[in-house]
Amino acid sequence: MIIISIIFSYSLTIYTVEFFGYDQFHFFIRQGLVGIVSIFIMWYFSMKDPDKLIEKVGMTLFIVFFLLMLAMPFLPAALVTASGGANRWIRLPGFSLSPVEFFKIGFIYFLSWSFHRKVIFQPKKIGLKDEVLLLAPYFLTFFVVVFIIAFLQKDLGQVVLLGLILVVLLIFANRSFKIFLALGAIALVGLVGLIIAAPHRIKRIHSWWAMVQDGILSVLPSWAEPYLRIDELPEPYQVSHSLNAIHNGGFFGQGVALGDIKVGFLSEVHTDFVLAGITEEVGLFGLMAFTTILFIVIWRIFRISRRVENPIYHLFTLGIALMIIIAFLINSYGISGMIPIKGIAVPFLSYGGSSMLAMAVSMGLVLSISRVVKDEDVKKKVKIK
């Protein structure tokens, strides 16, 4: 997947390098260097004892990058890179760093470690009040994270991703169904509040609804149409060209480094819309091949999670797999118009040093944990005895 990303960082950026006057190998070299470092990180972590590595790295990522995200709004303009009116990257010599990409790994470890200590072994059948008090520290921590990421960095997509991971890990931490009903109600109210608080999110949802409303209204009662139909807004520009690129690719694609939609029509084609750009070049067949590789990786992580005996490692590897799945689904649903588009990178494929390095760290930690999994044949023999 890293090698594929390096190849397409060259083929998809033909218009971008011409428009900004970069060297034709600008993105290829940068992604290539990051890819080499990422492979080395995975190999290095895979050779380490997880009992000496996971806690140290996980807690460091959680604390350090939480503090960096908290400090970013107060850093001078020379040290940060803005996007959408918010500071999301820290500018370092030669590259920019997105703290939220690394914080996600630390957040998953923090939940895994803390759930093991305080949540997993608590009785499932306790009162709602007691369960809320039990989980209150995690809710407060998450609300702080929501404030930093959604309000200060204006990145609602990452909040949705972290919220889904929190909910699924709570399920595996043996919590009752009633707490999820309460969480669902709170999450719905909070999501609506975050959308209303940002005009650009309302505009984005209106634009998305203008594209999908015909299909949805066709199955709703006729009396609902006057209240829900929007006539004055055009279809989303980016999503329209994304769908055009996918359609233009057909089944086998236009060919690597070929394709028309990426040449000035579809911006961010090497980052947020990389799946659309890849599909135009290698078609649906190539997209299915890449998706298969990604889900083989996820399946392997689930196998490691199922076979490891340490509960913290079990929850952590499960969280990493969820992080990859949710990010992939949010991006793929967004570029196809099924949900409003969110700026979440495709794991391993999107151009960007922070995303690639963060994925390498998470995969390296999973590979380290795989060193202590029990062989399934041994488990079967133990059960027979």
C-alpha cells in the first residue's frame, strides 16, 4: 500500500506541479522518503518486545500530541499552517506535522489501558447512574477532545471517527445496552450542535442534500417534499467531478498517469480524493484490488486481536483496525456522495507525511504485539486437555 501511494503521488499530481511550478518529482520524492521512513518504523517496532514498547509509545503519543493540539491556537502564524480558518498543522523545517493523526493512536491506547483497569471487570448489570459515574472520566476527556478538534481545529470528521471508536471499544468492554442509548442521544444532540455552530458545515450538508434529495424524497410521503426539497443550491462541485472520475475510469481504467478529470477539475486528487483519482487511472478492478489488500491487513489485525491474551493489547489492536476501517469508509462514502464529504485521509494511500507516519507507527505497534500471540493449534490442544 505504501509503494502504491508513492506511485500515485507521481501520476495524480501532474496538474498540481504545473499549476504551482513544482518540479515534476516534487510529490514523488517527498512521499518516497516518508514511505521509506515508514517502512523502517514498522520494521523497527516489529522487532521490539511489546511489554517494553506499547505503554511507553501509547502514553507518549496521547499526552504529547494532546498538549500540542491544545497549544496550536496560540502558536505564532510562522509555526502553523491553517486550513479552513483553523490551525491544523505545525510547520517544521521541510515538512508540516498534523498532531491529530498521532493523537488518535494515543487516544486508542489510553482507552484500552484505562478500560482494562476500571471498566472491563465491573459488573454489567449496574444502575444507569452508577454506569454513567463509572464512564464519566472518559466522557469528559472526549468532550475536551471534541472542543479541541471540532471547535479549535474545525475538523468534525476526526471527532466522528474517534467517537465511533470509543463506542465500539465500550461494547467490547462489556457495557450495558442502556448506556449506548444514552450515548446515542447525547451524540445526536452534540452533532447537531456542532453543525449549527459552523456555517460552513450547514452549507456543506445543504450542498450534499441537493445532490441526494431526489432519491430520498422518492421513498418518503409526498407531503414531506415541500419541507425538505432544496432547489436553489447546485450539486457539490468536488463530488460531481469525483463521480465523473470514477465513471471515466470504467472497469479497467484509463491507464496509470492517464485520465482527464484529475487535470484541473478535481482538486485534492492526491489527498482527500485519491480513491477517485486512482479509480480513473486503474478502474474499478484496480480499486477492488487495493481495497482487498487493505481489508486483508484489517483481517490480519483482527486475528492478532483475537489471539492475544493481554486485554489491553486486545482492545488496542481492535481500535487500530477500527481506525483504518472507519477512515476508509468515511472517505469512500464521501467521494461517492453517500455522506457529506469530510477531509479524512485514506489509510496508506493519501499523500501526506503525518498520515503515513502515523499509520506506520500504529502498524509497527500491532506487529510488535503479534510477537506474543498464542498459536491457535496450541490453544486447541490446551482446551482438549
